[in-house]
Amino acid sequence: MTAPGRHRIAELPIGRRIAQLRTRRGLTQQVFADRIGKSHSWVDKVERGIRSLDRISVVHTVAAVLGVTPETILGPTTTSRPEPTTNTTAAAVEHLRAALARYDTPTPDQPTPPVDDLHHRIQYAHTAYQHAHYPQLLRMLPDLLTRTRHTTAHFDAPSDTAGYLLTRVYRLTAHLLTKLDEPHLAWLAADRAIATANGHPRHTAAAAIALTQALRALHRPTLATRAALTAVPLITPATTDHPAPDDHAIAGTLLIEAALAAATGNDPTTAHQLTDHADTLAATISHHQRHPDHGDTTTAFGPTAVTLARAHLATTLGDPHQAITHHQHATAGHGWRELPAEHRAAHLIDITRAHLDTGNPTAAARAIITADQIAPAETRTRPTAHTAVATLLQTAPTPDLTRLATTIGLTTLTR
């Protein structure tokens, strides 16, 4: 049921809208100001309507911290289109496949989108991914791929900016396609991201995260582990004792991905060693950063992410009780609420397997219903979630689960 007043938030002035969303997140003005890199006075003036949000980049930052889309901050300006249903996901993927297959170049008379505009579009797409707005992202990506290719084609020579823009779009595409159980197409997009990075260490390392995930989805654990570990040294500076925290975050995420691949390949020793290494990096970030669980905005790496990875490892390695212990520890801490909706919902779907393996289908059903409340597209568009719901319908057909199955379009099964 919708909370009282929630449906009216879009009608509020933008300052009061931000204040209400901040309060719901349990953030004081000072904490909120710290997280968006502004002063307490700035936040107070915005919330009282004395100061306006006049930069798109600031709107995106505010939205990310509050766990909403930029549209929620700005309010409705046009009539929104309905989200595609599950039945249209396959058609949307085909549009994305067609965009990946295109190699056309812009004609001289075609207008080229400004680079700043592309930055904003890509950031918006990234925010949509973090909040698991997958149908919306599917609509955006084909055009975004084409626009970014056309814009970067106008650069006279390869540049960091051109490589960053196109690599990031390919990375987002790969991450989304892996979610949607399209691993071969995800691998293609991730490989394009690696190629577009053109040897830039940081861009290549970030793209390797998407590549490793695609290889895991393709059941190539050895290749996935190798891809991740090959990329780690690219962002481990040898000439300084103070590498950038974001570099540690990307390296930590790569170590987690390598550990998950090793576990899939039934190599628990390597999996645990890599996770311990990631834990060390997470502790370093926690020590040096004010908000440890944010890390790099593309990874959400931090201590909580490592603990969730340990839960996933335990499930994969056949120790569901240990998996649930890690899950309970991670979800009880403040870092859990700071993770993107996509990350939290995906974990809850994964943990249903551990609950089922311990003979607790009720807890499994509760986890997947909670995942649907956090990020509906995780449960309603991902084949992995559909399988979990179908399994649970045979063991714990609660009213909430039955309603979710109906929404997804699954046939209710009998025991």
C-alpha cells in the first residue's frame, strides 16, 4: 500500500520535495550536505526555496544520495510513458542488439550532440541502472549508443574524453544485458568497452568488471577470473603510497568478481583469498573516506558489498547457513541502506536460494517480495527472479507471492 501522502510528493515545490525525501532517508541536513558535497546553509536555502537547483549535475547528485531518479527531484514536466511490460522486454533487447550491430558514421550535415549533453545523458542512464529502472534504460540505450558513437567520431584523434564516454555506455549496456540473461550479447558489449578504452588503465579496469560478469554468466569461470585479475594491476599505482579511493573501489570490485568466478569454478581457496584481499581494500576505503560504502559510484564497493559477496560465495560453495549469517550481518548495518536499489534487490533474489537450501521457503518468499518492493524491475524483468518465484510458488504460495507471480505473468503452480 502506498504510504499516506507519498502520491502527492510530486505536487510539492522542489525544495520541500527534497526535504521530505531527505527525511524519509533518515538524513539530517548536515549529513545530507556532506554527502552531496555542499554546505549546511546551501541545503537549508534550497529546502526553503531561497535557492534553486540550477545545474543538472547537482540534480543527479542529489537524486543519487536520496535514492530516487532525477525526474522525482525535478517533478513531472511531461506526461510519462508507461513502463514496458515483461512481454516487451525481448523486443527492447532486439532494438539494443540492432544498435550494437550498427557501424554507421554521421553525415556532415547531422548535428552532433554536445559533449556536456552526452555526459548528462550517460549519468542519467547510470542513475536509472542504479535504481533498477531497466525498462526505461532499455528504451534509452539504443539511441544513446548511436549518439555517443557519432559524437566521438567527430574527435580528430582518440582522447580520454571520447574513450570514457563510449566505454561507459558499452559498460552500462553489458551490465544490463547480463541482468537480462543475454550473456553473449553482454560479452560483445563488454568486449567493445575494453576495445574502446584503448589501453587507458582506469577505463579498461572498469570495463573489465562488465567483461568478468558476462564471462561468469557464460559459465566461463576460469576466463572470468583471469580477466578480472589481469585488470587489477592497471589501477594499483606503483609510484604513490596514496592511490585514489576510486581506484581501490574498482580494484576491490574486480577482486569480488574474480572470487565469485573462482567459487563458480569450485575453487574455494582462491575465492576466499580474493575476498579477503577485497576486504582489506574495503577497510582502507572505510578508513580514508567519510562515507565508506559509496566508494566509486559505478561499483558501490565497500565493507557491506564484501559481506554480501561472502554470502553469495557461501551459497555457491554449498554452505547456505553461512550465507544467511553473512546476509543477516550485512543487512543489519547502516551500509545496507546506502547501497543502490539494484544491488540490494539483486542480493535478495540471490539469497532466496540459501533460504530454500536451509528448508525455509517462508524466508525465501519474504526476501523476494522485499526485493520487489525495493526494485520491481529486478523481479519483473530478470529471468533469474522468475525462476525463483516459480520455485517458491510450489513451496510457499503466499498471497503476496501469488500476486507477484500474476504481475510477472507466471502461471500459479500447485504443490
